Amino acid sequence: MAVFRDNPGQKLAIGTDGAELLISASAGTGKTSTLCRRILKKVTEGEAPSSLDRLLVVTFTNASAADMRRKLGETLREALGKAENGEKKRRIKEQLKLLPLCRIGTIDSYCYELVREHFDLLNLSPKIRIADDVELYKTKISCMRRAMEKMYRENALFPETAGSFLSSYSDKDLCAVLVALYEKIENTSKGLEALFEQAADYEQAASLPFEEGKFGRYFLQRNRLVLSYFLEEYTAFERELDGRSPEEKGVKKCTEICRAEKEAVKELLEHLRVPSYMQEVLDRTEFAKLVSMGEDPAYIRFKEARDLFKDYMKSYKNALLDFNFRDRQRILEAEGQMHRCLKELLEIYRKDLWEKKRAAGVLEFSDIERLSKELLLQGEEKTPLAQELGASFDEVYIDEYQDVNQLQNDIFKALSKNNRFVVGDVKQSIYGFRGACPEIFSELRESYPPAEEGKERGRIFFDLNYRCQKKLIAFINEVCGKLLSFCSDMHYHEQDNLRSEKDEEEESGSLLPQICLVTGQEEFAKGKHAEAMYTAKSIAALLKQGTKGEDIALLLRNMTGAPSLTAALDQMGVPYSINCRKGFFECPEVLLLRCLLESIHNPTKDIYLAGALKSPVFGFTLDDLYRVKKGREKKSLYGALQDYAEKTGEEKAAKALRFLSGMRKMAKEAPVDKLVYTVLGDCMLLPLLSKGQSAGRATEIQDNLLYFYDLVRIYSMDGKVDLGRVLSRISDMAERNVASDGKSGEPEKGKVQIMTVHASKGLEFPVCWLYGCGKSLGGGHLQGKKYSSVYGQEFRVKNPDYPGIYDRSEADAVICAVEKEKAFNEEARLLYVALTRARSKLFVSAQVSRSKLAQLESYRENGVHHRYPLEQNFSVISMILGAVGGKTGLYELYIDQLPAGLEEAEPEIFQEEQAEILPDPRLEKEMRDRLSYVYPYKASTELPAKKAVSLLTPTVLDDGGEALDVLAEWQEPTVGEQIKPAFILEAERGQKRPTPAERGTATHAFLQFCDFEYLEKEGFEQERKRLVERAFLSAPVADMVEREPVEAFMKSELYKRMRRSAESYREQRFLIALPAVEFTEEEEKRKVLANEELLVQGVIDCFFLEKDGKAVLFDYKTDHFSKEELKDPQACGEILAERHRKQLFYYREAVMKMLARPVDECYLYSFALRQAVPVSFED
């Protein structure tokens, strides 16, 4: 435990009794020590001391709770050793005995216990348990699907409401998006009732003038602040120019431009409340060309602000054009109705999901919090139970209060009777994505007066930092003091700045923070991964100087940059440990183990079996697999393997079959965890996959395999779950990329720690390296439709006069702006957390372009005095240099150079030895006998299992990335389970005229399923009717099919040839192997892959064999051409042929393999041209 320092703030926090206290404790200020000392005083001193079993201590993670209990025990034992009074010793010993009874835990654990103890009041089963996330996810999706189907049937507004989300998400994702939205809304104090209030806000705004409505007020306030920033910049530049000679280059012209544009800014400010006048100002404002003043700092700063102003004018003008002010009332009222419609959907979903949970006897933690509130509060009044529980606690201690949500805040208020001791730091509130509301702590802090003896409540600031050295603290205060003062959800006080407690001796060896900018242009760190290599070389140099690996932390915003970083560290031989399992299910060793288990469970799954056979375990090559399948195309791979082994007697195939047979027998009799343990041992996966790897990678392989085994043990714990169920749950986890937040425990000796900033919270390291600071932060936060707990859900409203056009109100712009503000606030606090992890050395690195470098230089020289430019150039490095701009002596800057004192280290100095496998002749012989394995080609291991035709290119194997499999996304619709696309639902109600693309798709579907003979005999209308009756087409889709293109096709020579042919094949699916060398242009890979093949799949519209033996292939195409383009059909045909030539080439290859003969003619039939376009190839 940290040494306790007797400072005034801590003394006040410990000594103040009989009051509700709020402690605003900055990073590294000893809050846990203070909390323990206060509890010690509470239970051992005074005339009537309390007792540990009458205290409630709440924190937010199990690790924090365990750490709190440990530190409280240490505090008590330390006090026992110092106690001289016999009575006090007796009292401390008594409290040590009561320590296990002290209610120290998480809010979730307390609420769970509360619900279990009072299950009868909630009409719940006494055997209620916490549901597994993966277990419940499918149930949630099913419930949401049913709720949507009900709304589609019963609420005419729902298709348009759902369509708002489908503009950002596919139908497939819509259920998941709505489930996530439900959980976000339910975490608020008012829950779904908030949607009713928000609906009322929209309806009220519709009845008021623009400037008086809730959304208009915010819109005007935000734009007033932004325009005030521009006015300041124009005024500052004008003042600068006034002090210069008019004869100086550019001064006269720049002065004229500056004054003219400044007047436009002032006009906009004065008339913000009148959109029509604003539009007029925007239309007549022109930006003349500036005369360059070279590298003049004032000119550069003004030019950057002016460029932002031009962008602002353009976006504001677009916003005013987007807002349909004429129909503003209609749009806002419609958005209000959509909120009511959304609430109706989520109510249906909640009821259905609750019934499913009750039937299964499970709850989620969000349920438990809501049920706890139900037990403790009726409206705003405390229940008798809440009063009883409150009376049982002398004090309620709550740590990390900045991370509570509204629901948790209500629970804590209900449990306390003005006896809360609340500890938090709003600057470290970084869990907004989990529903944390920093405003709660911030507003509470503002409402409390400074603490004094005799007052009922008060606030105390802890600002004396015991962790960071003085040079770091000065840098942190300058950076975060400015950035956090920009945050709209907190008030930054002078006491929020850190003060140093380090003495001169402790400061020895400290460095100024090092800011490292990498352009990727220099030889020692070049290319798009230059920052990774720069960082690896710097870390290697630190290790060479004697810094311990475990003392260095590499902090990342997220793990997307980890692969390139770890590759560079591997290249430099730097040992590391990653505190995250993101991407766990994509690891080769995990994929292999899943392939093995899936093949044991059901060997007829070809993809899994092929993966297992081609692995080092069985050692099959692509040639081997091809030989196995040759002549057995209609059989599954497993059936083909059985036949192949029987007819050829090949031992490799026989061994694979014996293994699968033995494991399948074991799977029927043994627990699943034992089966997996046996597979790991019998296949010797660890030594097999670790061979030739570095010790770090070998350790990672071992960790991943053991973690997979732990997952299986957890999911098969009750012994009643078979292998299929376990694999299904693991498949769900893989689909959602759910594994674990990472490892826990002490740092691994000698290894650099790689972790996210979120994972580093609560930790500290002698050396911290903040990596990836040049990446833009703007995109990820703001994708998709947004929801604000204050302003509601973003919707879009159809324009009744123009189908396909959607109207927006000012509410949409407000919600976007609010979410952007929240993103900035969260990133500023996240930066504070990152910077305060370092004890003595801090490095910040960013890869930036040359143009970005010029902008950063301006930031460094002039600083940034408003949040707006930082929001527009949103990156960590912009935030840092913008905040410290104009200041000297706070940091050192390096551009394409290693920091001073770090000499470039040679990779071999730090290279780890390869993981050594101790020789064991018996095991070596057994492995040789079992596996008979040759695996020489690394390039062949990088071949994807298969590729879709539409995604193939001549360099697909050179790109290094996996393309999507189009057929993997297709699922056969199930009656009652189908979610219909928005455009179909709109067509069902006659709400939308289909687009040409939609008509083309429908016509394509008609030709796919139609019976040509019946079509010729009975006609178009009868065939369309037959397809609807037999459920080949839905009625709305059938209505989209156009008669004229179909009849034009029937009159074409191509159609007549097909009908006269001896054999014809329609909608022919295929999966073939093509030479892998066709898909790479790298000479080295062409040599290695000379004998390899790539599986290619697709669907051919039609090919036929004429009576004279000619083979003809054609494909329908719905490509649209403009009227102007259609004036030249030949040119359109050439465009079409060039566009689809490669796809048709692969189709031709497939048909040639199917027919074992050449294809004579290839065509594209264009619905737009109403003719067949011949396509030729250069063979």
C-alpha cells in the first residue's frame, strides 16, 4: 500500500464526522489509503465507534473490491502493531475478525444479493441466477425479431421508423442494433419512459418558433460559440495587421479580406435566430484569394482559422438546405410519433424477453439494478425496505463514483441517509460506452460546499500527487487543464490541477515528456507501419540501457494497431505481453482447435474438416484434398475421404479416419472438457504449433489453447451439455468477437506490457509509451443513427411529395453535435488517464503526413484556444500540441529521430531464443508415426479456404486480407423468422415506388424461378401469379417485375437458342479449384504456389449445350445506363463486357470443368439494352 502522507485534504477527509462527504481525488493522490484510514478511525475511535459489519463499501470491479479488502486488512494490522492502549488493541482485533463480514464488493454483487434475499417481493424464483451473455444473446435477437414482425403487421408507422436505422445498418444487423439501443435506454433512470418525454419534446418544439424550441435553442447556442471563435480569430489578425506597415507584403490585401469576412461573421452572429437571413448571408459571402505572407506565424494561424470558417460556412449552408423549414412542424411531429412507435416496439420486446428470462430462471445485471431500484424506491419516495437497509449502515463508502449511471445513482441515494462518503474523479470518467454519466459526479461536486466541521455535507479536493514526477505533472496540468476546461459535461477547478509531492532526490533521472512524430519517409522507419518500427527500436534501446521490460507499458487507444506493433517488436526481439484477447477467435491455433472439434462433432462439415486435414496435425496438402474429392464430387469431404482411404489404402487418410472415429466415440461417453484435453494431448498441439516460434509466441499459443480449454470447462460445468451445445456457444462468441478483456495479475517479468488505456486505469508504470496518437478519432464514435438521453433518437422522415427524399429537422443536427461533444469529452478524459499512468518517463508517438506536420507546427507555435478546431482535427497529437502550444520547457519534440540518449539497437541483442522442446525419443517417434507430416510451403498456409467469384482479382493473394464470402452471408429464409427489407414492406403498403435497381433485382428473381414452358403457354401474368402462389416470389416483389424486359428477353435470339438446346442448366452453383498462381503477380509466390489451388464458388445464371455440341454460357445483368448513354448501345455493351469480363472468365472455367470441354460462346444479357452482349477472352 502507498505510504500515507499527512496532508490537509486527507486529514479533513479522515477527521470530519457526521457529514456526507464528496472527495474529488485526482490520479495518484492516495484516495484508497485515505478511505482505509477513515474506516479505521470510524471503527476504533470515539465514544461509540462503529463496526465493520455496519459499513457498506462499494466499488466497480471485483479486482478493486479484493484490493480494498486487502488494503483495509493491512491498515488494521499496521494500526494493531502501533497501538499502545490495551482497549484499542482489543477493538482492532475484534474488527479484524469482522473483516470477512464487511460488505465490500461491487454494486452488481450487492444488488444481486438484495434481489436474491427479497425474491418473494419481486415474484421471482428463489433459484434465480445470472445469465451468461452468449447464452442470452440469441434469445434477445429472437425476441426482437418477433417484436418487429408484430409491429410490421400492426403499426403502419413502423416501416418508416425501422427504415431510419436501415439507412445505416443492414437488415441482418437491425435486430442487434435495436437490442443495443434498448439496453442503452434502459440504463437511464427513466428507462423507456424517457422516449415518451422525448416525443413530447419534439411535439412541443413543433408548436414553437425555431429559436424557442428545445433543439433550436441548443442549435443557436452551439453556433454562437463557434462563430464567436471565428470572430476572435479575425479580430486578432486584424489587430496584428493594424500594427504593421501597409507596404509590407500582403498586409494591405489581407487586411481588406479580413475586414470583409469579419463583417460576415458579425452578421451571422447577429441574425442567427433568422434562418432565412442566415441563408442570404451565406449565399452572398465570397472568399477572395489571400496574398501569401510566407511563414509569418500570425498569417499561418489566421489561414488555418479561415480554412475552418470556409468549411463551417459550407456545412452550415448544407444544414440549412437539409432542414425543411417550410414543413418543420410536420417533420418534428413525425419524429415525435416515431419515438412513440420505438417505445411501443421496445415495450413488446421487454415484455417478451422478461417472460423468457423468468421461464429460464435467469437475470442480467441490468435487470438486477432495475429490480433493486424497484425494491428501494416508489417514485421518488424510499420504500420501508430502503429505510430498514439504510438504518443498518452507519456509513456508505462508494469509490469511482464518476462511473455510475443514473440508475445506480438512484440506488445509492436510496440506501444512504446523508451518510455517504463518495470518492471519484470526473477527469477519469472513461466508461461512457458502458453508460457512465460523468455529469452526475460533476453536478454533485458543484452542489457541495467546501467541507468544514459542523456542516452536513461538503467537498474536498485531493490534488497532491504521490506518483508522477514534477516534470510530468507540469506537462499533464498544461495539456489536460486546457482540454478538460473545454469539456461541456464537467467544471474544471484550479484544484483539479495536480501538485507534486516528489522531493529532489526522487526526481533524479527524470526526463521531460518526449513527443515523437514519425512521417514514414526516413529509411530507419519507413512506410505505413513506420511508427511501429520507430517504437520497437526505441523500446529496444531502453532495454539496452537497463530498463526492465515489466517497467514499460505501451498504451493504445484500442487494439487495432496492435498487430503491426507486435510484428515490429518481434522483429527487434523485444519480449512483450498483451493484456487483451481481442481477435482471440482469429488466432491460428484457436481456429485449428475449432476445426478439430467441429469435425469430431459432425465430420460432414466440409470446411471444418478441410481445415483440420490441411493443418500440421494431419498434413494434407491442397493436392491431397483435390485427389480425395476427384471423382467423388457429390459426396461430402468425409464420405470422399472414407472412399479414398478404402480404395487407395493411403495411411495418412486412414489415420485421420481412425482419429475421428475414436474421438467421436469418446465424445458420446466423456465430458466435453475431458474430450478437449485429450485432443490437445493426442494431437500434441502445443509442441507442434510452438516449434520454430519465439518464446513469446510459444507462450501466447499456450495461453490461447488453455484459455479455450477454460471456456469449454465453464460451458460444460454441469455435465449435461454435449459437444454440440458447447461448440454452438463458442460459435456465438466468435461471431460477436467476445472472449475476454484480457489477462489479469502481476506483469510478466522481463516483458513489455501492451494494453489499452482503459485496461491501464488504476495501474502505474515507471515508463509509459502512448502509441498511435496520430490516428483520427472522428469516425468510430459517430457512425450510424445516434441516440441522446437528452434529445432522443435521430430519425429521418419521408418527404410526401418526393419519394426517396428524406427530410431533416434541426433535432438531427443537435443530436449529432451532442454526440460529437461527448466523444471529445471522453477522449480528453482518456488522455488524462493515459498521461497519469507514468511515474518518471513518458513518450508520446504519432505517425503523421507532411501536410499534417505543418498544421501541428502551427499548433505548437500558437496553441489552440477553443475546442472547435480540435473537434475538426480530432486526434490525440492535435489535442496535446494544441494544448501546450506557445509554451516552452514542458516537453521535447523529435521528428523522425529517436529520442536523445536512445541509440538504435541491433535486433539480435534482444532476440529471444526459440522455444525449446526437450528431446524425448519416445514422443518424437510417436509424433512421426502419428502424423507422417511434411509441411514445407509457408505461402500455401496463407491461402484462404475459398473465395467468391465476385471478389476475385488477379492479385487477391497479394493483398494479404480475406475477402468476404458472398454465400456465407446468404441464409435460406424460414417462415415466421424472416425480417423483410424496408423497401418490400413499403411496397406492401403502397408507400414507395420501387427504384430501377429494385425492379431489375425483381426481374432477375422472376427469370431465376419461372417455368419457361408455362410462361410461353399461359403468358406473363399467369406465370407471375403462379410464382406468388407457390411462394417463389412475394406479392410486392412480383409487382415490381416488369413485363416488357421479360418479353424482350423471350424474343431474343439467345432465349430461342436456349429453348432449342439439347440440355440447359439454370442457377447452377459451383465450387471448383483453380490454380492459385492465377491470383498472384508476385514471382516468389508464383513459384511456391505452383502446385496449389484455390477453391472458388459462385452461381451461374445459365449455360446450355446445343444439339450440334456447342456450349454457350450467359449471365443476366441489371446494370443501369442513363438515357444519354443508351443512345450508343454498342458503347454500353463494351462497358458492360469490360466490367464483368473477369467474373465471366471464372464462370467459363467452372463450366469447362463441369462439362469437361471448352465453352464456345459467352454472353451477358443486359436488361437495360434488351440484348445479349458477346464477351471474348484472350486465351
